[in-house]
Amino acid sequence: MSVTTPPGELAGEITHLLELTQEWQGLFPQAAEQARHWRHVLEEVRTHLAEEVVRVAVVGAVKSGKSTLVNALMGREVLKRGAGILTAMITRVRPGPEERALLRFKDPDLIAGEIQQALNFLPDARLENRPEPLDLSRPQDRELLAALLAGQEAASLWANGSLNQNYVLLSAYLAGFSQVQEAVARGQVELTGPEVQRHQELVTREELAIYLADALLTLPAPDLPPWLELGDCQGSDSPLPQHLTQVLAYLLKCDLAVYVISSRMGLRQADFQFLQELRRMGLGEHLLFVLNLDLADHKDAADCEALAARVRRELTPWVPTPRLCAFSALEVLLKRRREAGGLEPQEEALLALWQADPGKTGLSRRGWEEFQLLFRRSLEEVRARRQAGGALPQVLMVARGLAEQVEWARRLLNRDAGAYRELAARLQARRQPLAAVRVSLHQTLEGASRHLGAELKRRVDAFLSEQGSREASLISFVLHYEPDWERLLANPEEPLRLRLYRLFQEFQQELLKLAGGEFNLQVVEFVRRQEDWLRQELRRISEPLMVALEETLTLYYRETSALGLPGEPPTLRLELPPTPAGLEIPLLSLTLEPGWRWAGEVWLRSGVGVLERLWQRLKAKAGWGSLEPRRQEERDLRRALAAIRHWVREELRVQLVDFGERLKFRYFLPLVQDLARGVEESLDRQLTSLLTDLEGLTQALSHGEADREGRRRRLDSLAPRVRLVEARLTSLAAAMKRG
Ligand SMILES: Nc1nc2c(ncn2[C@@H]2O[C@H](COP(=O)(O)OP(=O)(O)OP(=O)(O)O)[C@@H](O)[C@H]2O)c(=O)[nH]1
Ligand SMILES: [Mg+2]
């Protein structure tokens, strides 16, 4: 992997410092230990900066121009854009040295599970009592699925097939199978060079995209920072629930979202709902809005401006000061492509048409320029925020430590070997209390981790059990769900069994929508609240020990000053590391296994059910005023619904328990451990960077008695340069704090 130098001032200062520590080591090879520590810290920070990615999700309603905007930013046709709902899978796009597409496919077990789950909603005798699940790699199973999907029962059950999630999923899996079979078996596919274009088909055709787990595209884009990732998302109002679930999961990892609004459509109800969701995920203050102007659609520049003003007004209740830029993404893209020399004649004609009105194109150009500035600034802010919290304090401590050592070495040069030894011994004694405080900090944090972990477990249990009492919760949904009875019973010819399947199918779809959306949003909000609390607690617990540590450090510095080595005791920073990138908030994905069939059907077929219906029929025959057939059916279905509710309630309970365990053991406990360890490591590093290795230094000095003058000259030249780097880092830290 090629290592790119991270941009920004911090990276430059790290390079400087690395050179200076090298120089220091050349002067005192016997005191190499300390220099090694500094270099280790600096190199680690540097690697970390180079690997760090700022993620930006490009979101908005379907067909608002999200893919076009990503293309405009990249300056080329990277993603497929056009009519019809296109983006079926999030494509992550990153600038990189070479063209490459990495497509990761779903695990075959996951695919089989999703197919099985959807099949549960298909009432067909051919599916009952099958010894093993349907496997698309078997031709006879594919034939069966094709026959099932085309069959009478499926047709009547899925009358509005285009919007039925199970139907869409099964047909997509079946249609795409032959084309991706090999790729799925391999797990992933890497495309390079001209082959890269092929990825477009995979991510835009639902039947292929359904097999994908991840799509990452790398392309040269010299005017974008190498640490940027743009996520081209599916439309937020896409009718397929799996699209929204994917977008939500991606947004959780993002630092910023660009919200695209089509000037043709403006803001609609679905936008406000999505904005609310973005806010609940904590992205409210990290949104940039693009009003994507369809230049042909607006009379003149004033018209465009009026629209922008209206959109801004409409956004204000949701986002207090919306950052909105208005321009045509397509125009930007075409202009950039023209510069690169590759426009089709009709595209030229389109540009010419737009450019006939310089008022509108001028407005669009200014909007794009404004957006670029704003975008850049927001990205830099994200990076600065992260660095201010982690990398910078560490680098600053190295600079301080080095400056101090250089200063002390200059003063020590005049003394003789006996004096060095005495000095080293006295300071060594002063370090003992520091070591003691470090030990008690370690113990305190260890104890706190256990206690905080236990408290978090309790809170997860409470959160999930509250679900039972909350309105809009999964459990109350299950307990109170009512279908649209009118619609369900509309066709008097429909057999009862089919109605039952339809009833359950609608129930399932609503439930999955609630689980994938509202429930998971509640989980995210809950997790974020706990994280804030956890960080606060760790701070509160460590604070007294930090004070003790600083007091001991002050005494240490007092001693060094008395020994003729002046220095200011530093302010230590309690660093809580960011949540590790590999730790993802678990989201619930509910599955309803075949058991339900029996729950409902059992009632219909049960002795009670059969007897009841027989009795009603007898009563009718005897003219005893039986229930009319429609009422009777409704009553049967209500009873079956009660049986299903009971079964789903139980199933949900089991899955929520399982989900709670994942939250506890795969998220919160590792997080507690990681944060506590992070606090300690960061303090250790700061202290090791700072506390002069006097023993090494005095040894080094006594070895080089002969070349005292040469050393003095080199130290005199080194000192101001180190101080300069330290000063620059200090002002960088101050600037970040202000920013
Ligand atoms: N006139 C005009 N057309 C545009 C503009 N931006 C995008 N389009 C067109 O609008 C259509 C949809 O654009 P896409 O970028 O595919 O939209 P999307 O939001 O990614 O769509 P989905 O991914 O399907 O939700 C394409 O045909 C674009 O060429 C624009 O600024 N002006
Ligand atoms: Mg798109």
C-alpha cells in the first residue's frame, strides 16, 4: 500500500519533529531510548492521520441528483445517473492513486436466510414439509421459485407486487442469480482499469445489488483530499425498506451529510421526516444542503433565488441556520468533463442552451464555488476536531519533551560526571511518587470499568424492557396491530387461508419497517446518551487522580529547578479516545421464522376453529340467524390474528433478549474497556514523552566529554528550531480550540 503524506499543518510539524529527534539521537546515541519513544509516538500519529477517513453521506429524495453531485465532485462520470430509481446500493467513493472497484458480496448463508424469510409468506403446498431450505444453486430450486412467483396464489397475494418487499426480494434474487453466482462463491470481486465501469451495473440493478454487501470505488481525484469518502446513498424515500436500513447504518459512521434537494420537487413531507431522523442521529449540525437547480425549469435567476429563499425558510424550523447552496450539479459535471475534453454533441448542446441565460448560469457558478468553499471548510473542521482531541496533544508533548531535554543538556554540558550522577539519583527519587499515582490511576480505572460495565448492562435491560410500556414501540405495535379490515375482506371470493397470509404479510412489513426505522433510531439515541454519560463518568473518576498527578509533577519540576534545570510543569490532558472505528452500534434486524404459519393456521385448523365454523354453518342451514359470512370470516381472522400476535410477541421477546446481549457484549463492554485503556495510554505517553531520561542523558554526557564544544554548537543550533515547532503546535492547538 502506498503511503500518502497527510495534508495539513500537523503532518508537516510531525515531519519536522521526526528530523529533530533524529538529530538529537545523533548527538546522544547513548540516550536512544527516549528518542525511540518520541519517534514511535510521532510515527503512530502519522500513520493514524494517513489512515483516517472523513465520511460524507450524499443523501436526499430519490432522483434529486445525488449520484450526479458525487460525479460533479469527482469531475467525471463515476456513478450511473439517469431516469428511474437507480442507486440500489451505497457506493463509497474515495480518491486514490489508481482506478479500482472492490465489491464484496453477501455471505451465502445470509442470502439463504433472507430467501427463507421471504418464502415464509408464500402459501404454497410445495413449500411445506421440505426437508431443507431452498437453495438457488440447485436448478430445480430455481425452477420451483420461478413457478411459485408466477403461480396463482402468489399473484393474488401479491397483487401490488411491485411494492411488496418479499416479492421484490425473491424476484431479485432469482433474476440476478446466474450473473453473480461465481462472484458470490468467491466472496468479492476486484475490478481495475477500464473494467471498473462494470461496477455501475452491479450497484444500479436491484437484482444484482441485492447480492452486494459493500461497494468501494477508488479513483484519482487530485482536487479532493485523499482522506475523504463520499457515500452515494439510495433515495431516502425509496419504497424498499432495505435501502433505508442501509442508509441509516452508513449515516452512523458519517461525519457529515450533504442533503440534495431537487429544484423540480422542492422539499416534501418525506424530506421533513428524513431530516428529523438525521437530527436524531446527531447529524443535525453536520448537514450541508444543495438545491440542485434544473436550469431549464426556471424562468430566470430571480426565480432560482426565490426558490432558494423559500427552501431555506422551510428548512429553518428543522435546522436553525441551514447552510444551503444552489447550483446545477449536472452543469458542473458537464463543464468539468468538457475541460477534460469528453462531451457528447447532445451534452454540448444542453450546455449551450443553459448558457444562453448568463444570469442563471452565473448564479449556478457562484453557488458551486460557495459550496466548494463550505464543503472544504466543513471537512477541515471535522479533521481539526478529531486532531484536537487526540493527535495534537501527543505531538505537542513530544515537542515539549524534546525542547526541555535540549535545554537541560545545554545546561548540563558544563558540569562534571560526579554532578551528573548525583542529579540523576535525586531526580529518580522524585519520580517514585509519579509512578505511584500512575499505579493508583490504573487501579481506579480498572475498578471503574467493572462498575460502569455492570451499570451499562443494567441500563440496556431497562431500555429494552421499557419497550413494553412505550407507545410506538415494537411490543405495543405487536399487541395492538389492526389490519385494514375493509381491504382485507374486500374480495368475497378469496379463500380464508389466503387472507390469513395477506394479513400476516402486512403485519410483518409494518413490523419490519418499525424495527428497521423507529426502533433502531431509538437504539442509536439510547447508545449515544450512554456514551456521553460514560465519558462524563470516566472524566469524573479520573479527575482527582489527574490533580494528584499534576501536583506530583509540580514537585518534580520544583526539584529540577532547584538543581538548575528550569522548566514549567505541563498541564496534562485527560484524553478520552474516540469510539474505535471497528466498533459499530448493533442494529436490530428482525427475522420471523416459519413458526408463525402454525400460529395462525393452527387456530384455523384447530378443533375449536373447525367446530366453530361447522356450528355456524349448521345454524345457518337451520335458519337460526347465524353470522353473515363476512362477519364470520372477520371473526375467524381476528382469532387467528390473536394467535399470531401471541407467537410474534414471544418471538420478539427472544430476539430482543439476543439483541440486548449484543448491545452489551459486542458494544458497551468493549467500549468501556477501550476508553479506560485509552485514558491510561494517553497519560502514559504524555509522561514518557516529557520526563527526561536523565540516566541516559547523564551517561551520554559523560561519554562525550572530549567533544564538549562541538556538542554545544549543535545543541545551540537545535534549541531554537525545537522551540519554534513547539510554538507553532501550541498556536495550532489554540486555533483548533477556538474553531
Ligand atoms: N437538468 C438537470 N438534470 C439533472 C441535474 N442533476 C441531475 N440531473 C438528472 O436527473 C436524473 C437523476 O439524477 P441522479 O443523479 O441519478 O439522481 P439520484 O438522486 O442519484 O437518483 P437515485 O439514486 O435513483 O435516487 C439524471 O438523469 C440526471 O442527469 C441538474 O442539475 N439539472
Ligand atoms: Mg443515485
